[in-house]
Amino acid sequence: MANAKKNNPSVAGKTLAWFDHRLGLLKPAMEAAEHPTPERSASWWYVFGSAATVLLVLQVMTGILLALVYTPSAAEAWNSLQFLNHNVTLGWFLRAMHGWGSDFMIAIVLIHLVQVFMFGAYKFPRELTWIVGVFLLVLTLGMAFTGQVLRFDQDAYWGLGIGASITSRIPFIGDPMVHMLLGGPIIGGATLSHFFALHVFVIPGILLALVGLHVWMVLRLGINEWPMPGRIVNKATYEREYHETTEKTGIPFVPGAAWKDAVFAAAIILSVMACAWFLGPIGPTGQPDPTIIQTSPRPDYAFLWLFAVLAYLPPELETPFIFIAPALAIGAMLALPLLFGEGEKHWSRRPVAVVMVTVIAVALGVFTHLGMHEPWSPVMNAWSGDAIPAAYLKNRSPLERQGALVLQNKQCRDCHALGGVGGQRGPALDGVANRLTEDQLIRQVLQGGGNMPAYGKALSPAETHALVSFLETLRGKDEPPAEDYSRKLANSGAMQVSHVPAYLSVH
């Protein structure tokens, strides 16, 4: 009877054999499952990589379902999320799973990176595995940021404005990158479709490809052995010693180590589900409105530390910090295995590594806590309730006084001081006409720039004309207004012809 069963396999067995004959995947899959793992590496300390992969699968699945309902349009994005929250059965739970899954994934990837660093698993021959892992962390943060933008609420709008401001400061390529991300110089109709493509297609595609490469290198090079004090990594002897260790004490990954990965991944998924069920989805908050500044928008949890750092930095240090600190941090992480690919692995023999991790963890924790409570601007009060000082209204035309009223009603003084009173996030308006020409003022108001949002859609042409007319009166006593030197040269010797401002000619 036993021989008869062997000679007559079941339908499932025949189907499996049919596919394997054509695809040839069964043998590689079995080899991957049975690849030898150092016995001590079958530890709870080695479960974070598998958990991050499971969370990525969760994000892909929930993201596909959300994309069936979400509308990547500035006019409809907010409404489509409200529809998911209130009109689709368990739509709110699906959104919550996706949002909390993102936070958990960032945390797990960070913990995994720290564990790899502390265990010296970035050393020879796993240098490239570490480098790919660093890029995976950056891409995971990119997924989180683009996901927040797609909510397109107040937090998303201002976060995108700040992100565009940071990008615009990159020398040479800043402006083209802003146009590519936003679909133009300002946040407009094409902005969300661009970020939707990044969040749904571009970043996940690169992420999945790098995860596949990362897993392949883990299978090819083996799981890092448990570090032992005094066991030095030497490029000439390490691989031979590793293979000898796995031959003597190695166990198959399945089931020897895989069951711990499965239990931990299941616990993480249950935790995500619990947070989603009891805490609900993240946002959307109020509809995006660049004229409502006192809403105190703030980024999602992963970027709160950066929010706090920028709030505490003096304005003149923001740009150097934004470009120097991340570049140094990522550069150091990428160079780490190339410079320190040999030597001691055990943390007790690497006190500098322990101190670095401790300092960075404490700093991130402190700044994240501060970011939850720090006001949006270092000095941010609702100054719009105070009247424009009378000195700025004397001898002004009706149009210029109307511009002062626009300045008041649009709460410009939340960010800009006038007469020493007002916010300090933006430059003071006293003397602004000495610094900017009429055309530059129009462009700054309509398109924004630096930390200032674009008000092109929040102001009518008449309001813009009045506001700029008032701003042109704000210059030092007996000081001439700003001039466009190139225009002055072009017009020298010719009659000066009055012109209609460009923003009026397009409306």
C-alpha cells in the first residue's frame, strides 16, 4: 500500500510537481528554509528584520485597498478620507492599520539597525547588506512623509510647505526638485498626483527591490553569529571560521529560528491592530487653508524630533543644519562598514559604539517629546487681533489702507513683525520695500518661498494689488525703494512706460 501511494501522488502533489517543473522554485525555497543558522543566533534579538518585512507586506496590502477609494486631488483628497472614515464599512480601521503600521515599521527598522550596529553585523563580509539597510531606512521615512502629505489636511499642507522650503534651499537643483515634487512653484492641483505616484509606485517599487536584495544577501552570506568578546573579524579567516561554526553548531532556519520570527511578527501585527482599533486613524484634521496659521500644525511622530530642533535653532542656522547634519549622518552610516569592516564585534569591547547609541537615543527621545509640545514657531502669537499701528496709515491712499486691512485680516503678522510687534518666524516687514521690488513682492506673496506659504489661491487679484501697494510704503525714512538693476539698465535712455502687474494680466 505504501508503495502504491508513492507511485500515485495526490492531485495536490501532481499540481505542485507540474509548477515546480516549469518554475524551478521548490529547490531554492527549500534551500532557503533549511540554510544553516548559528545556534545562538536563533535568538529573540534576531527577529526584527523579519518583523519589518511582514510590516512592509501589511503596508502594501492596506495601501492597495486604500488606493481603490482615495482620490489624489487637492479638491477631493480630504473628502475621500472623510468618506473612508464615515461611509465605508471598517474604512476607518483600514486607514488606522495603514497609519499605525507605518509608525511601527519605522520603529522596527530603527531597532533592527541599532541591533545590527551593536552586534557588529555590518562588518566583513556584510558591508553591502548594511549599506542597503541604510537606504531602506531612508526610503521608509520617505514613505512616511509622502503618506502624511496624501492626507492633505492642515498638518499635511504646512508639512509639505516646510518640506518644499527645505528642498528649495539645495544649491543648483533645489528649484527644479520643488517643481518636480509640487508640479510647479506652488502647492497646486498636480501636487497630490505627484506625491501619490511617489507613495504608491516609485518608493514602494525601490523599497521592495532593495528588500529582495537585502534578503538575498542574508541568505548568501548567512545570519550574523552571536558576537563573542575577543572573537576578532579578520577578512582572511572570517568566512572559513563562520562556515566551520555553522557546520558544527548550525541549525536549519526552519523551524529552528523561524518560529521566533513568526511569533514576534504575529505579536507586532496584533499590536498594530490593537492601536488601530482603540486609537483610530491619524487625521485628517481640518481642511488645508494657508490663511489659517494659528492651527499649530505639526508633523507625524517620526519627524517630531526634527520639528523641535528647527523650532529651537536660530533662523540663520536652519539651512546649515538641514543640509550638513543629515548629509553627515547618512554619510557616516554608509562609510561605517568600509572604514571599520574588521575588528571586535562584541559591544562590551566597543564602548564608543555604546555611548553613540545612548546619546543618539536620548537626544531623539528628548526632542520627540519637545516636538509634541513645542509651538509651531519659536515666537508665535495671534498678533492679527492688534490694529496696524497708526503711524503706518498716515498719508496713505485708500488703496494702501485697503492693503493694510488685507495684511490684518490674513494674519500676516502671526509670522512677520511690524513696528517691533508680531511673529518672528518670517523677516520683519519694516523696510521690506527697501529689499524687494514690486515684482518680487508680488511673486513672494503669490508663490511663497523660504518658510512662507503661497497665497496665490487665498487672495483675489484686488487683494494682492492692495497688499503689495501697502508693502511698497514700508521703507526707511528718506530711503529709495528697491530697484531691479537689470531692468534699470534695459530701460536706461528709454521712456518709462507704466505697466500692469503680471498677476493682474492672467486673471
